[in-house]
Amino acid sequence: MPKLKETPQYIRNLLLPNTKSPQGRRVWSIDLETVWLPFFLATNAMGDTAIPSDALGCPIRLGYDKDGSVKFTKTGRPVSKVAKPLADSVTLIRQNFVANLQDYAQQVAEGKQEDYAHQVELAQKAGQPIIAHDKVELGKAIQLQIEEALRVAEEATGEAEATGEAEAETTPEKEKELAGVS
């Protein structure tokens, strides 16, 4: 295999931080307009998919309730959704992607058992100090929450006692009054 003299620019670009945040609709965290639509147009052109042209031409649809009325969010904005053929195709790709990742991991775990086991051991050892630190910090945070809750409860009890609401002594006369006995 020939060695590359220099990393191609498109690969170097992948490794650079990109401060531009995409503004378009995302499906599976991938931009619909700049990635999914061109991809599905290409797969249709190649005959690999048969996604309807109306789904590609109008990928974002207005959402409707079961009664046929336009659906709105709690804030009053109309609900939009991705056309079902596109959403279904993305779901299929996602499921296949996950299956391929799992298959690859299984093949490596079986084919290079010692190397894989070594990686697992390295990861576990490297993770132990982080787990221990997080456990200590979580314990501290929980203790602080308990102390704060106790402080608030004590303040509430103190305020109730100060206003005479907490422990009103009942006398036999008061008990009779409360029971409605004369």
C-alpha cells in the first residue's frame, strides 16, 4: 500500500472545529437539506431507493391531530414533521448502521480476542479513578442536599413555632369545642 505524502485537505477539514452551526431541520442529528435530501435524490437516481418525489420535494409537513385539525405545541407554534417516506428511510439507515457497528465489534472481539480483551482491561483501569472521583463527588452533593433540606425544614418548624401554629396545646375545653360538644 503506497504511503501518502500529505493528508488530503478534506480529511484535515474533518478534524478542524467548525464554528458554523447548521440552521436546518435535522433528522437523526444530520441536516435534512444538505445531507439527507441530496443523498436520497442520489439513491433514487441510482435506483437503490424509490422515495416518492413529493416527499423529496416537500420534506417538511404540517402536523395534524387525529381529528384532522392542525397540531400545535404548548407554546402555540404549529407542529411540523418530516415526510413519512424520508423518516422511514432514515430509520432504516439508522438501524442498519447500528447493526453494522455491532457486527463489526463482534467480529473483532471474536477474531482478535486477546487484543480486544486488552482494550477492555485498559478502558476499565482508566475509568476506575473517574468512577471513584464521581462517587465521592456525588456523595458530597447528596450530603449537601440533605443538609439543605434539613435546614429548610428546621426554618419552617421555627417559623411555625414562632407563629404558634406548630404545637397548639389542646385543653379538654378546646377538644370539646372541636368535637362540637357543649
